[in-house]
Amino acid sequence: MKIKNEEIQLKIIKKQDCQFLYKLLKERTPVENISHKKMPTYSQHVKFVMSKPYSVWYIVYHKKEKIGSFYLTKQNEIGIFIKPEFQKMGLSKKTMQLIIKKHPKKQFLANVNPKNKNSIKFLKNNGFNLIQQTYELNMKN
């Protein structure tokens, strides 16, 4: 399936997108999560979204339908999540190409759970190289 540039739209998130973003967060499997250990409440989520934690955060549309989100941190780390029913269609790749074109940087980073084989494969197939692994000693247990 050939995705045309005009089929993908990026729109800056707004407060009314919080519910969609929360549903996306719920759809993630533990292997896909790297940023949090437990699901936040909806009010915690809204507070986080409205704090504008990223340089830019978009809702990704395909043919006017919300299909995912994409963010870029102040450290040029990317985060992308496309709804499962739209994965493996080339939409993630096309979205990333649009972001790189729209926000050119010297370097982009992506933090991925080492068990998330699909994301690792996607990143490798799109020119990313492994540069580090991070370990944690959690003293709360």
C-alpha cells in the first residue's frame, strides 16, 4: 500500500484530544511502555498532557481519522504510537518522515523497551542505530 503525503496530517494536540490520547495509552502493552510502570488516572493524564511536556506533540491523522500520536522532546527524542489496526501499513514511517522534514535536527533519539521487538525492527529499518542500554536498580522493592 503506497501512502501519499496528503493522506497523513499532523495536528498539534488540544485539550479535547486527551480522551483519544488516554485510549491510546490504554492500548499499549507492557512491552511497548517505557515511560511509566502503571496506568495513570484520567485526571493525572490530562494534567500531564496540558503541562506541555514535549517540544511538540501531534495527533496523527490518516484520511481525516485519528490513528495515533507523535511527540518530540526537548532532547530530540521521538515517541510514536499508531493504533494497532493501522500498524504495518507504512504510516509510522511516513509520519516519521514528515516530522523529520518539519523539525530538522542534527540527531534524533528513540528510547525503546528492549523487549519491544517491533519498535526495534522499525527503528533499525529506518536508519537508527543502537547507542546505549540503560539499567535500573530500584531500591523501593
